[in-house]
Amino acid sequence: MIGLRDMSGNFWAAGALIWNPQIMEKQMPQPSPVTLALAGALAVLATGAGAQDRDHPASAPHPASAPHPVSAPHAVVRPPPRQSEPFSGPRAYTPPAEPKGWNARPAKVEKPVYQHNYKAPRVFHIGVYHRPYGWQPHRWAFGQVLPRAYWAASYILADYWLFGFETPPFGYEWVRDDDDAILVNTTTGEILQVEYGAFG
């Protein structure tokens, strides 16, 4: 091979430096025991980290990060409608029929005819009565003004004929106040008639 050798023993061929093991062995310093110990410790740590990576591969994304699929609404299965049958009425008694003229309300109010405070001839039991909130018991009489809360829709006796009350004139309704029945003007609140003790 064509080349030159310098005074240090290096051989130069075509501009390249060729390594001479004998020369390099003489020139390179030998590593100390501390350096060798550090190198060995680093090698052990690197080997352990690689084994840990092999034993514990990268975990999949947390399920919470993934979108939840939206389930379709469940169809509600309804049972088929039951066939109804005609009802002929109670067997033990004959239900009362609406009397003739029960809703023939007088157009003109004759107050002297209606203005009475009667004692009811019969007591009816139709359930628990709840007085309007905030009001105290009071014994009303015709000519007085009944507060609006007492003749709200829930207190009106639409089937007044079942209790034998007078047919109310236009603009009047029968209402219940505790045990009493009151015929009241639904515009002014004026009481036209009272039946005490109609309910128990």
C-alpha cells in the first residue's frame, strides 16, 4: 500500500489515518477502578429499565377519555287496551236521577224568598272539609259578605240537588263551609241563604 509513516509510527495512506494498535495501546490511558464501577452500575440500571418496559407495556387510554356510545331509547311496550263492558248500575239500590227542573235557575232574584238561615233537615257525610288557609271558624248568616276564598271552585256544590237545596238563581252558587251550606253571590260574595249542619 502506498503511504507515509511519520516519526510517531502512524501510517498515512491516501490522506487517511490508519490506527496502529501498538501505538494506541501505549498512548491511551487505562481506566481507573472507580470509572469501571460507575460504568457497571449504569449498565445494570439500563438493563433494569429495559426489562421493566418489557414487563409493563404502555397502557391503553383511560376509558373515561373515550366517548361513551349513546344507546338507543328502549321502546315502551304497552299492553293492549282492555275491552270495556257496559255497567247497568248498582244492584242494591236505585241511584237518584236528576229531578225535573233541577237546573232551571231563576233569572230574577227575589231576595225575601231566599233570605233565610235554615237548620238542615238531614246531615250528609261527603268527606273532610279544609277551610281556606288563614281563616278561623265563623258562623255566617244571610246578608253578610263571604270572603272570596270560601267560594273558590273546590268549595262549590255543583250537585246541590242531591242535598235538597234550593235552585240557585243565575250568578249564585251553593258552597260548603265546614258543616254548613251557603248560597252566595259569585260576584259580590253576598250570602243569600244558609243551611246550618247540612254536613257532618
